[in-house]
Amino acid sequence: MKRLSKEERHQIMIRELRKKPFLTDQDLSEILGVSVATVRLDRQTLGIPQLRDRMQKMAQDVSSQPMDLRSDVQILDLTPGEKGIALMTTTDSMLNSAGFIPAERLYGMAAGLAEAVVNKPFESTQVGNIKYKKPIGAGAALIARARVIRMRGQRQYVWVFITDRDSEVFRAKFIMNILADRGV
């Protein structure tokens, strides 16, 4: 692979981050064929904030807009078969009688993102291992990150982590049995 000039790297970095704003420095280093340190220097030169700050800004921008009435979860970034990121801003209408977001709402967010990431038909009977780590109230901008961590035969193992700012509030591991392609 030909070594890119600084200007070419900067153009590619800007283009890739416009398409997928949640690329990590590691992702960018692989795309550009340079070290993570070089990516960080290029980001600073271009005034591009680190991933966490980009995510917080995106969450603030999205939460200030009206939510889609059909769904309270918005997929922000998706690479089918690999990973995805989703956002849910919690509201008063989501709270249970104790004043917290119920576990089934977070499970639904995690399972929905896992299904979107797998992007293949799978058996409705799947394994889900969850942990609700911290109660959440209204007004939180929850970010869910899903990643396919392993594939064994027809099974895909997907981990989903839901965070509120920098604090993990929920995590799930799904083992999804993918159905054979039926050529439909």
C-alpha cells in the first residue's frame, strides 16, 4: 500500500468520520495504514474531538430533536455482521412505579441492536445473559455498543454494553443461532 501524504490522510479521515462518526482511533489507523499516535495527532490538527466527545455531542444533538414516534431507539452506526451503536434518550413515560427505567426496556434496546448487527435470520430461541448494573431515571442519553465477538458454526456471540456517559448501566451477551440460508 502506498504511503499517504498528510493531506490525503486528512481528507480520508474527514470523509470516513462523516460516513461513520463513531470510528475509533484504532479503526482509523487501520483504514489509513498509520499508527494510532499519528491518527491522534491528525485529529488534533484537524480539530476533531476524541470518540467519547463526538458521541456525547451526537447524543446531545439527537436528544434535542423530536424522537421517531415508532421507536425510542435510534441506530447511529451499523456495520452488519460486526458492530453497531444505538442511542436511547429516556423519558418520564418510560419509568416504572419505582421511578426507574425497567430492565426489559434496556433488554429490548440491547436485543434490538444485537439483531440489527447480526442482520441474518435467526431462531427466536436464543441465549441472553444480562446484568442490570445501575438504575437509570428519565433524561439519560444511553449509548449501546454491540459487537459480534465470536462465530462458531451457525452461532454468533454478540456482546452489548449500554452506558450513561462513562458509566456502564447494562450489559448483555447473546448467543444467536443463525438459520441456514433457504434461498428465499
